[in-house]
Amino acid sequence: MFLPEDLVIVDEYTLKLPSGSNISVPLSQPIFDSWKGTQPEDTYGGKSVLEYNGEPVFAEILILRKLQEAGWDGVWVDTFRGKFLNSYYPNREEVEIPENCLQLLNKIENKIGTKSGCFDIYCWKGNEVLFAEAKRQSKDRIRKSQKKWIEGALATGISRKSLLIVEWSSNSAV
């Protein structure tokens, strides 16, 4: 799996799944630049605003952009609002995903009985898929619903190597 230099795998993230089994998935620990401009009104419930190419973004969009630069197609899976997004500022850009990609998500959902827990970023390139979960270092943890989702993804044939935890930090307090 080809990842951009900013998202290089540095370790593995080990967790216990609802079935009781342990799994280790690739872990990236990038440092992103904090947004130093005027804070946008809508921070999606208090998300940190980061800088990417002179624009304010959330971590999910920044990670998506980095993957797109490396040749991946993809979206931010906004499970809270039930949308696939490609941007947030200045406007939320809701997009559709290819039918085969949607079918894979539906297959995982059918395995676990819910959309809840899907990783934040869903990317594809040729026959490869990548699901990345953004977690702010020392502030976020993998939730129970995400562990259940991981189990569902594995049960549908997704390789653990197609899962990525992006435990990010920023270069200054926000």
C-alpha cells in the first residue's frame, strides 16, 4: 500500500475486538500545522482546525488530501450526518462514491447491523482500498463501535493492512 511521506507507518496499534481477539493495525503519527487564521464559525462541534495549503481543514480532510496527492480517490465518511464529503470549507462538498465502493460499505454494515463505527476516510485506488481513522493524539480513542466495525470489515475480507490509524498531533495548541 502506497502512503504519502506525511502518513508513513511508524508502528502498529493493537486493540481488543468485541470477539475477544486482538488485532494490530498500521499506525501513522503525523504532526499537522494548526490553522492560524480566523477560526471558522462551524467547527463541527469543536473539532481542531488545521492548515492545508493555506486553507482551514479538519484532520479528516487533511488526511484525505494527502492520500489524494498520493493517487488515491476517496471521501470523508461523515457517519454523523450520513454523507460522503470531499471538503468542508468554505462549503461542504457532498459527493457520491462509485457503486462498487458503496457496495463494500453496505456489506460491512450488513455484517454488523449498523453504519456506526465506520472509519473516517475511505479511499480506493484500482483494486486496493484503505480505511483511515483520524484520532487526535492523547485526546481520542478507538470507540467500541469502531472495534465492531473493524471486526465487520475483516469478516468481509478487508485486510488489516487496509486499515490505518492516523494518530495526529498539531504543532501548536488550538
